[in-house]
Amino acid sequence: MAPRCVPQCSKFKWRDLVELSGDRSEFSQLSVVAHIDVNAFFAQVEQLRLGLSKEDPLVCVQWSSIIAVSYSARKYGINRMDTLESALSKCEGLKVGHTAVFKKGQSDWSYIDYLPSPKDHKVSLDPYRRESRKIMRIFKLRCSKVEKASVDESFLDLGNVVFQKLLELFPVLKNSLDKSFDDYLPEIPEELPEGLDFKGEVIRCPETDDQDGLVLQDWDDIVMLLASMEAHDIRKQIEKALDYTTSCGIGRVKTIAKLASGLHKPDNQTIIRNCAIDNFLNTHFKFTDFWGIGPKTSGIIKQRLLVPEEDSIGYIKENFTQEELELKLKDPQLATRLYQLVRGLYQEAINTRIDIKSMGSNKNFRGKSVNSVKDLIDWLPVFVGDLIQRLTELDEEQPNCIRRPKTVAVHLWSWNGAYSKQCTVPKFMDLFKLKEVISHEAEHLIKTFASTFDNSPVSLFPLRSFSLNLTSFEVISSKESIDKFVSSSKRNREEHIDSLFKSLGENTKSKPKVEIEEPKNGNITTFLKTRSQVETVTIAASSEDPQACPQCGSHIPEEEMVTHKDWHYAMELQKQLETETQPNNQPLTDVNYPPTSRKKAKLDKNQTRLPFFK
DNA sequence: TACTCACAG
DNA sequence: GGCTGTGAGTA
């Protein structure tokens, strides 16, 4: 049943609404963030690769341990703790997909049709990263700001797109004249426009909702409603284009959205209105569930605050002021964070471009499989190949911002201790050259290590673990146009806010201080604005116009050309995605897969298990 | 630069 | 629970 509106004086000001349209919308009082995670991601990837259906119970394995369990396999009581053997005993028809692997001595990974052994193989997570990037492309098409939290999770800032919808759907917002930033917003209307309703599961608010259903009181509730519709639509697009199901949480801040996304799995979403935050946190979670509060930190908190097992969030909220938390925890940063976390008020930035800081390739060795320098050197192509491959994909993803590592480090773990050594390398643009250098330096570092053990009573071998790391990434080339974009974009956004307010009939005297952070390259900051220009200005463009877009002919202000071209790029990508997608449930044919691996990846679709389990 | 720690999935 | 990955702190 559709929610009812019970209007009351709004708590929110025009400032809050306008901030929702800016590039720091996650800090607005009306902010809304979605957390989307792909259900049993590795299992879904393997299911598609093997041409199986969602109903086929499947596990993704690495050696003989299970790293992901499809939802249909969970029905048999299989979980990640099971060994492959016990999983197979629980489910007769269980399908098994092993991760792709590197073979010792080779620099590219592939899917193989036998059970690989850790003795001469290393796991490759590359296929999952590739699928992850496809999903990210869609997210980036649909909202102005996306933060990739991990290979299968992202945060989406839905503020901008909800702002747009608010203006479209509620004339009372669009037609208000002579408002200043400090005026309160009007009450919400008594009736919602036709067709508006929450999508997904809405957590109840005991104080305001009643037996007849959900009650909307203020604009933040409507923001959540619109966000739920938008998030649902984005998730359906992912499913249509790529065939992945997802779970999603929608809330005021990242931590709330993150907790919410886990509540209704798989393939559903959960909405936390601000009025429901307390009920949501208290009935479902302990303070240890917050992202970033690990075993160590929670141990300290428990000890210093004497937190009881039950109702730990309520306990912290009700018994300590922020000052008391600082006093007890002796860690002002943690105190502030905890104070805000338990109230659902911990507003964190959504980082769109997470600049890569390091990149590593590791492997643990078993027994005496690496018992000499030669054994280790034989493995080197795998580590180097892994890293170079990932650098290649990084370049492809951001062709106008090429990054290279300054240092190469090797880490070795023997049974006697851990050792590491690093050296600087030239920042070659050419990855073939860089590959040579990294191989050479890594080999040199390993040999240096080995020689220091020559006359030592302890031995480096058999080696327990090895890792090759690239660190201190620096930008070595960024296109001139991007630089221009960066320098002009701050002004752009100020103008953006100005023009918004003109459309709102703003009196510019009380213009708010909208903090403007330094921009991210290539990001579609003014996406919506640009889009509406494309739609309305197309015909006015002349072929003589030096500021005409070469692709659509629209007249585009010089400083917006980059953004505008990004938009074209995004649309092209979308087209590409749509044509790449098969209408039936066939596995995706990934044009990016190395030809060798692709051939091997094609397994018989009628096969119920990989051959080695027959 | 070398090493350790914390956290996450 | 083993494995893989990332970032921060410290001397």
C-alpha cells in the first residue's frame, strides 16, 4: 500500500535542498546514499561463465576451499566454511567453478578444465575485476558519484538525481519565488504524485508509522522514496544488461546504507528513512557491525566503555556525551566517529576516484614447493604478469591519466621470519619496458636476499610466502584538456549553483557557503545539467560554431566540453553494453578475455560438474 | 626504507 | 579458516 503523507512544518531549509544538487551532496542534511553489493559475486560470475542458470546450485572454489556459495546452493546448507568434499556430500548436483589460475612460469592466467594444485598454480582474481568494471560502468552512467568499496560493492550518491526528480515532481519546490537559503522548505503535499511508491523493504518507524502503513512527514522521507525507485531501476538495469542480481541498502549515510544492504538478500533492497534509524540500528545490530570497527577497535571500546553484549548501540548512545567518549576512549577521532555512528550521522565523503596507492601479487607456498632461488625465480613471471595485466587495465580504464609505480618491493616469508626489500624503478609509459624492468629488479632483489643467507645458520627456504608489490603510484601523463577542465571546473560549479538559484527565484544576498572540493578528473560532475542542454540546444547549433560538439553539433560552452564529451562517451558505453548483452541467459562473451583463456574457458554446457569431480 | 598492524571480503 | 588485497603507522 502506498504511503500516506502527513505534512508538518519542514525541518529542512532551502540550503539543504540546494546542497543536494551540488558535488558534495552526501553532506547535505537531505543526503541519500545507496550501497549495492552483488550477491555471492564470484559464484554468479562462475555461473555465467559456465552457462548455468541461477537455479543451479554452485560454489566457486580456490583449491578445495569454497570462496563463494550461490544462493541456490545455500538452500542445501552449504556455506563458506564447508570443504568442497562436505559441500558435495550435502548436494548431489552441486556445480563447481574454480577460479582462473596462473601456471607456474607463465605470465597469463586462464581457466583450466582440471583441478589446479597450489603447488604449481596461483589464483587469478582478474575475471572478477573485469566483471566488476562492467558493473561500475553502469553505475557511473546512472549517478554522478560512485565509490567502489570492493570488487563487489559500491556506494552511490543518489542526491543529485533525487534532487532532479524532486524539482520535476513537486511544483511547490520549483515554483517557490523569493526564497533564501535560510528559509524552511514548504510542507510536503498531502498527496503524492501518481505512481510514487517505495521499492523494496522499508524499515518501520515506531513513532510515526501506524497500522495503516507508512507515513511520510517531511522531505527526507520523500527523498528516500525517490532514491528507492532510482536504486531499484539501476539494479534492474544491471540485471538486464549483465545478468547479476544485487542487494541494496538506502540511507542517509554510507554506514547506514551498508548495514541496510545486508538485511534483505539476495536481490532486494532495504530503505532506512531518517526517522527509522534508531529502530533499525537497535533491533538489528551491535556497534561491532559498523564498517571499520574491527576486532581490535571494538575490544578497546568494550573495555573502556563497559559495553554490554545486548543493545550495545543503544547503550553507547544513551550513556555517553561526545566529551565523555573522548575522555574514556582517549582517542578523539574514534570518539567522534563512534558518537556519530551510533546515531546514524556519520557522514563520510563518497570518493569517486580512489587513486591507486599500491598493487600487490601474493602467494603462499606449501611444503617444500619453493626450496631454492631457482624455484622462486620460476614463479616470477606469474607475479610480474599479474601486475602488468592489472596496470594495462588501469590504463584502459583511465586513458587520460596514466599512473606508474615509483617503487617495486618484494616480501619474503620464511619459517624464520619476514623480509622485504624495495627499489625505485623508472616510470616507463611503455608497459613492455616496465615489465622488463620489474622482472629484472625483482630477480635482483631476490638474489640479493638469497646471498645474505649464504653463510647464515638460518635458511630462507623452504619459502612460506612471497609477494611482489608496486607502490608510490604517480601520474605520469594527463591530457591537457583534463587540466583545463580541472582549473575551470570550480568556477563552473559556482556558476552551476548560481544558475540553480536563479531558476528557484533566489535572492542572491543569502547565498550559502557551499564548500567546493577540488574536482576529480573526467568525472561527470554536471552530468544532469549537461544532459538537459543536449536535449534542448541541439537544433540551435551551427556547423560553423567553433564550440559545437563534433558528435552532436550542440553548442557547448568551452569549459563544459570535456564534461559534455564524457557524456557522449558514457552513452556510447551504454550502447556497447546493450549490444554485448545476450538476450537469453547465455554467458557473456567477453571481448577482453585473452584469446588463450577464452578458448579454454569454454566448457561443455551440459556438463554438471567439472571433469575432475566425475 | 623496512617492518608491523588493522581491517575487509 | 586460508587466501588475497589495501592502507596507515612508526622508527
